Amino acid sequence: MFLAYCDECEERFLLPVSHVKAVHNLAHGVIAVEVVCYEGHVSMVMTGSDIDISGPATV
């Protein structure tokens, strides 16, 4: 499950793995997960060991 914020819906969603569109390894310890909300809008969730925030961030 991924907690993601959709700018177009202006809501947070808890999305299952089936809503993952792509995973991008940007650098060592930095992963971008492309997710699709229930309305079909695409967002990026940043995660990994080198992210300087507590918990996942949606960009």
C-alpha cells in the first residue's frame, strides 16, 4: 500500500500495489514510485533510505 496525494483530486489516497504504474531508481537510496489514483491521475511518491523526510512524500 502507498499513501499518495493527488494534486488534481486534492486528496490523500491509500493505494494498493495494483495502482503502481512504474518504479524508478533515481539514485542510491532514492526511489520514485509512479502511482495512479482511483480517478486515474498520475502522481509520484518518493521513498528510500536517502530521502530526508519522515515517511513517503508525494511530488
